[in-house]
Amino acid sequence: MKIKQTEYKKRRTQLMRMVGKGSIALIPSATMKVRNRDAEYKFRQDSDFSYLTGFEEPESLAVFIPGREQGEYLLFCREFDEKTALWTGHHAGLEGAVNEFGADDAFPISDVADILPGLLENRDKVFYPMGRSSELDQQLMEWTNRIRSQARTGVTAPLEFVSLEHFVHDMRLYKSPAELKIMRKAAAISIKAHKRAMKVVRPDLYEYQIEAELLHQFFYSGARAEAYTSIVGGGKNGCVLHYIDNRDQLKDGDLLLIDAGAEWENYASDITRTFPVNGRFSEEQKALYQLVLDAQIAAIELVQPGNHWNEPHDIVVTILTKGLVKLGLLKGKVQKLIKDEAYKAFYMHRTGHWLGMDVHDVGDYKIDGNWRVLEAGMVLTVEPGLYIPADCEMVEPRWRGIGIRIEDDVLVTKNGHEVLSAGAPKSVEEIEAWMN
């Protein structure tokens, strides 16, 4: 299910066409992060670097030079070392960078300060992820000043430094068939995990025990990483938007909000389900849950090519506000309540975000000040919610401490949309039937 090298080559070709001849583009890999003393976190490649190279090793630098006769794509990386391989396993080395990963040429990363200044000579523009790596920022200034000091020899230093992200991130916004296949796999694993959690949950278990069930399903399915830290919030903890303590005991009569997704081949899934710990919704829980579900279904229907980004959010705000007035949690005229943003007392976040290699994926939400128009190949989440804090005195006690969010991963298709996460039970009837 891995993306083929032909696709990586196509991406690099597209990028070099955008930056143009006479320019050079650089992008560094992620670095190893120390967890404590001699222990490191599991390595996860920088998404932009991975998107363009497929090279999953640290201490690397990709260089793109459109029109260079000796080779347009260069990769600086670690040389193969038998001792390193003995301790940490296979790594590509210079030969592998060329033969396995499509580089036109490869050089030791230790030689980058000797080789790269020469590649910068007589280049008009340098494209790179400005501000992401302070080390690269500093090195580029040092190399540029070195070239300027040689002006009498006839060489010129780059005149312009441009952020690379705008080009790469716009490319990443449109998912290829190969990417979508991976994202469907990530979603399928996550669906199994959510269904597993619904099956095993019961009063008196702890949130971390349910989190363990999610992680078990991820790992058992081959997904060795979460796309983000799982949120497992019972009762009032479900009202904390990014609750990750996951340490409290689950109580009979409470709802459990789980926001969790697996990562597969560096692509994220992001699913939220909310369900009763004891397998049965109370009347208040059911009323609020159905309101959120109605809003989500209406929002998903607006995920269509030609609609703009904010249309799903607008319909969610309208439906939630009307429903809160009907239930008595808000009082007043709906349009004025929307204008005054009174709904934000219970619904304070946006309705979704881009999804891809990062869970909050890259891509502009507005173009020239206007909401972006949805197009085929884009993937986004749709995740309305309602959160009634336990200490909220503006509502009756029976509503307090209820937190609900329902989130799905939605692909924009040529003729509409596809819900990648549709297999996770979502209606009141589906949830209660699956749990019981």
C-alpha cells in the first residue's frame, strides 16, 4: 500500500516547475527527539519532506534544482554504516538514496557545508521552509555571505528567499488515488478501534483502560502510531475540548467522548464518537446527541464540489442554535442569537479542518480573503459538538456535564462526497444496538 516512487517523482517535477529554473529549493528532514537521557522518541518524518521524497530517515536534506544538467534532485543523507545498522537496523545510505528513492545523486550529510554553497551560486531564489529549522536558517545566511564575499570572482549570491510551504501545502491539499487508499486504511483501523471501545466500556472502568483498547486495536492492525493523542473523556471531561489526561473512572449514566484516530503510512484518520457508558442514552443525552447528529448530517451534505469551506459550519450553527432554543437552553430569536454568537457558550469551535498527512492538515482556508471552494480530492473533517459544563448555571441541572462531539472524515468527490469513516456506529439506534 506504499506510494510508488513514480508518484514521488511526479510531485518533485510539479514542485520544480512551480519554483522555476534559476531557483533552488531545500527541505530538511525531521530530527530525532530525545525523550529523556539516552532514550529517544520514535522517529516520525517531517510531512513535507516525506511527501516529496518518501525517505523516512533523519539527518537528511533534499535539494531540488530545476534544469540542472547533472541532476535536479539531490539527497544529502547518512552514509551506510555497519555498526549503525547493527544497533538500529537498515538505512539506505548513498547508494540506496539513488537506487531505492530516486535521487539523481546523493552526498553524505556531513559534507553539506562543503557542497551546498556551490549549489547556491548564481541562483536567483532560494525556496525553503523559512523559520522551521533555526539551524538551516543560520546556515543559509552563512553560506550566502560566503558567496557574497566571492563577488569579485564573478559568482552571485541568491537575491531572494521564499517560503516553500505555500507550494508544497497546496499540492498536499489534493489527494491522489494512492493517498486515498492509505487514508481509507487508516479510517478502517480507527473504525475497528471505536467499535471495540463501545463493546468493552462499562461503568467503573477507567478512561485509560478504554484508551488501552484503542491502542491495542491500532497496533494489532499494524498502525504503530496514533495520528494524535487520543481523547477519552467521560462525563464532564467530555466538555474539555482537548482533554488527554484520560485517568478518571467512568460513571454509570455518563457519556463517553472518544476522539481517536490511527496513522497509517504517515496519513491520519480523525474520528469522534460519543456514547453512553452503560449502553443507553438518557432522554437529555439523546435530545442533545440527536441535535448534534442532525447538524453533522446536514453539514456533510454540503461537502460538495463548488460549495465553499464555510458552508458546513454555517448550517451547523443554524441547526444547533434552533435546537438549543427549542430545548430551552438558549432564549431569544434565532437570527439574533446567531449574530450575537450566543451559541458559543455551548459550541465554541469550528466544524472541521483539512485532513491528510497531518491531522490538522495543511492548505489555505481562504483565497484572497474569500472562503476556499471545495474541490475533488480534498479531505476534511466534519465535527460539530455541544458542551454543557458541569458548573453551567444558565441551564437546568439535568443538562449539565454533557459533552458531545461527532466527527467523520469526508472526501470531496467529483459528484459529491464519500464518508471515509462511515463504518463507525453513529445513530442512537446503531450505537445502542452495537453496545448491547
